[in-house]
Amino acid sequence: MKKAIKTAIILTSAALLISVAWVAFAIEVRTPKVNTDIKRYLELAEEQSAAGAYGSAIRCYQRVVEMEDTIEYRLMLAEAYRLGGDRKQYINALNDLIDAYPYSVEAYEKLAECHYQASDYSKCAEIVMKAAEAGLGSKKLDELYYGSAFRYSVIDERFDDAGIFINGHAVVKFDGYSRHVDRRMKTVGTCYDSADVFFGSTSAVEKDGDVYFVDQTGRKYLVPAKKCLHANSYSEGKAAVRWEEGYGYIDIFGKPLPGLYLYASSFRDGIAAVKDREGWRIIGHNGEAVSAEHYDDVKLDDQNTPGCGGICFVKKDGLYRMMDSYGKIIGDLGFEDARPFMGDRLTAVRIDGLWGFVDRNGKMAIKAQYEDARPFSEGLAAVKHQGAWGFIDAKNVMVIDCIFEDAKCFSDNGMAPVKKNGYWTYIQLDK
């Protein structure tokens, strides 16, 4: 029995050795043949390309990729499509390459460049961002990004003043009157003595001494129950108003709410700023102060709010400090001046007479170096340098040159108010 088992083991081992040897032999024999075929197809592809027969060259490269799938051979195939004038297949080939080899920088470069040359700048920027998400970057990708992502056109309209777009509309002023416009610069409703932004579906307006609210079609929507001298648009269910005796709030039916102040801002992200005889406070929707302390000032934005994200700037002992919606001071830094946050993670602050940018943790992200600055919005911030305004990105790269007399923040529709030759208009990022 033992002899039989020993014999079986010997025979099995021998068979295994023979099998391994045969596989090794087959590979050894096949490889040179495959290499020879690849070389032959590559030579033929080059000959056909040189003769302008790109269809034949493409078939050769396809055969090569079938025999040995590499980044190099896929790039050759894509290039043949490009030379043959088949842009669609060129793009498809590069996309397939990226799917198979997601860390090919060259594939991203060629794909982004293809869209750039076709003036499809938004697609070009998208490809570069996709590469960045994969942890890839290069000098060429950077050049393509900055050359595409921030191209813009100037709207052919002139205004005495222009505000940012909120909920699809902006307030512009011309000849002493205010009006709402959509992104096509079409007037919504009529002209007013003054008008506020559309935080929601309504806007506060003043006309001929009357204060009321209009909807986004321009129709009168609500008249406050108590006559007021001024009103801001509804935000988070309340509207800040001014009566003869002071400032306060009205509810969605136009009825006054408890509380009277020397000043009252609009609510945003759960907080508002109010001023009484002791100074400024930050309050919540219940009217209670988030901190027992009073402050010398609270920074408000152009929409009469303390800013986005529940973070505001309060002034004490001559400096502005960041404070959250619970009354807690953020960070150790104090600032000479500050701009409320606009939604992005960075906003502008002034230190030693110059403006830089601080993050939501109270840490400097871009050192103070500009003559003036606005908060970041939609990834860009307006800055003043050598007497003129332009726009930087979060890496502090000047992506739109300083050629404007003034500039405000970008909105989510890719438009920003700028001042040129004494008038305000809008620039529109090309998409």
C-alpha cells in the first residue's frame, strides 16, 4: 500500500512538473510572436498614418491594444482618431483610457486640451477638477484650468449701482430708481424708490412713501399691518422694519413682533444683530441674546445680515472677533475690520491696514496684502491691488485681472457686479 501511494505521489509530481514546464515553454514561445506582431502592427500603423490612411492606422492600433493593453498604446490609438479628424472617437478613447488607467496624467491633459481648443471651457475645467480629485496635477493642467475656468464676458448694460444675484434676481439702480432684474437684465415688476433682495419669494420695496412687499412677478403681495418707514425682505419668517419709534420685526402676516430696538438686522442662519441703549447683541429667533455681553459693533453685509453659516464679527475693545451662534469667540485673532462670510469658507479681514482672508476656524488662510477685499463666494474673491479690483481663487492666484474700479461677489449664476468707466455692470463667467 505504501509503495502504491509513493508511486502515485511520484507520478503526480512528475505530471505537475511537466505541466509547469509546458506552460513556461508555451509562454516563452508565444511572447516573441506577440512582440513580433505588435511591432509589425505598430510599423504598419505608422506607415498608414504617414500616408494619411488613418482608418487603417486605427485598426492597427486597435489590434495592438487587444494584444497588449497599455497606456502608451491607448494614447497612440486616441492620437490616430485625432489625426483622422474624428473628435468624438478621440474623446471616447481618452475617456476609456482614464476609466482603465485613472492615474494617467497625460490622458487628462489631452482630454482637457481637446475641450479647451473647442472653446468648451466649462468642460475643460471639469476635466482638470476630475484629475485633481484623483490626486493628479501638472503645470499643463494648471494652465488649462486657469485659461478656461475664469473666462468671462461683460454684460452690455450700465447702472448707477448693482447688487449680487440672490434667488435669481438682483437689485440695480439707475436714474435714482431701483428695480429687480433677472440674469438676462430683464426688469421684473416696475421701478421703486428703493428695493431689497429676494431672500425668499418676496422683496421689500418703497414707492411714493409706501412700504410693501412684492412677489417675484412684481405684484404687490403684502402691506405691513402697521405703517413703517423702511423694511427689509423676509428672511427665515421675519422681516426687519423701521417705525417712527424704532426698529423691530414683523411676522409673515405683517404683524409686529415683540421687541423694539435702536437698530435691527435681518435674520440669516438663525441669528440677527440688534442694537439697544447698551450696545449691540446677537439674538436668536426667540429674541434671546446668544451672549449676555454687549458689543461696540456687529458687521453686517450688503443684505443687512450678520453673514452666512451662523458666524459673525463682533467688535470689542477696538477689534473685531469671530463669534459663533452660541456666543463663543472663535480663534485668538482680532481684526481692524472684517467682511461677513458669504457662504464660502474664507472671508476678508483687515490687519495693519491691509486685507487678507481668514477661515471659519479663525485662522489666517491668505496673509494680509491687499488694499481692500470682499468675502469669497463661489470660489472667488474680489480684491483691490494697486488701485484696481480683480478676483483671486482660494490659492491666492489672480484669475481675473485687476482692471475694474470696484467689484462685488460672484453669485451662483456665475455673475458678479463690477464697476468700469464710472458705471456698474456685470461680468459673466463663460460656461
